[in-house]
Amino acid sequence: MSIYGITSSLPSSVAPPIAPFALAIGGGDIYTLLLLTAAGVAVVGGPAVRPIRGVR
């Protein structure tokens, strides 16, 4: 259960510190880079959780 708790709360605690950097780098269309960064993290994070078979 704790693994699921961490995976559900970690994105909401990591995203706020990272978002200003993505918005600052983005230039004119700032939200495009922010959304692409979020999509990239989701694509990398999905397969990373896949090997977890269950909890005891």
C-alpha cells in the first residue's frame, strides 16, 4: 500500500518545483514545453511501474 501512496503523491510534490524551470525555458509558448515535459515524465514513469507485481 505504501508504494501506491508514494506513486500517487510524488508527482504532485515534485511538479511544483520543476514547473517554473520548464516555463522559464519555454520562451513564447510557455505551456507547450510544460505539457511536453509532463508527457515525457508520464511516458518514462509508466513502464517504470509496470514491473511491480503487487504488494504483500
